[in-house]
Amino acid sequence: MLKGSLPEVFLDTDVAFDIISKREPHFENAIKLLEMASKDQIALQIAESSIANLIYLSFEIYKLADASSKILNFIGACNVVNGGKPIILEALASPFKVKEDALQYYTALHSGADYFITRKTKHYKFTSPMLPVFHPLEFYGKIL
């Protein structure tokens, strides 16, 4: 993070879907990230691959009412970052058990994120000190 710039906070798909779907009991913790972004306290990032997952979850699995509008509003508050082939290859070669988690993490790492936010912190054992992983509640304790 550059001095004077906002912390770049990468959201894992689970936290993003908590916000879009208002999924309880996680919504109250997740929405605070969006509120912080609206107050220019943090800048949110999400992977383009997460958007594909959010579209699938919203339309096909949970059939959310007004899914398009919810997704458009959400991504309006985020910087959408791409991984590309080198990051896909890195994720596949990584020691992560869940390769989708690896793809999320390496996308965040290479995009310059300062923090990675997920509810599945146990899935992120193989991480770099350059990109710490936090549960939303842990992150608030660190930042606020």
C-alpha cells in the first residue's frame, strides 16, 4: 500500500455472496466492508472469476430476486481484477487443497491487494506474509 492511499481489500467469493444475497448470519459482518468502502476507508477488489461464481450462485442456485441489479450494484463498489493464465498455472501448481481458493488468493496477491477477506480462513494455510488473510471480524479488529 502506498502512503496516503486506501488499503486494497480483496473479497473472496463467500464474503461477496454474503453481501449480495444478504445471507444470514454473515450479512451483518460482510456489509461493513461495503460501508467502509463507501466512506473511502478501504478500496474493494474482487476477481473476475468471482463475478462468474456470483452470477451462477445468484441466478442458478439461489435464484435471487433482482440478481442482475444486486450484482451490478455490488461490482460498482469494487475494482474487478483479472488473473490470467500465469496466475491460473500458479494456482494449479500450488499446495492449496481447494484450487478455486488458490486462484482467488493468487489473483489477489498479484493484483496488489493489502488484505484478503474470507470466512474460510482455514483454507488459506499456504499464504504469503505480503497478503494476510482475515475473517471479516478479524479484519475489523485490525483496521478499526
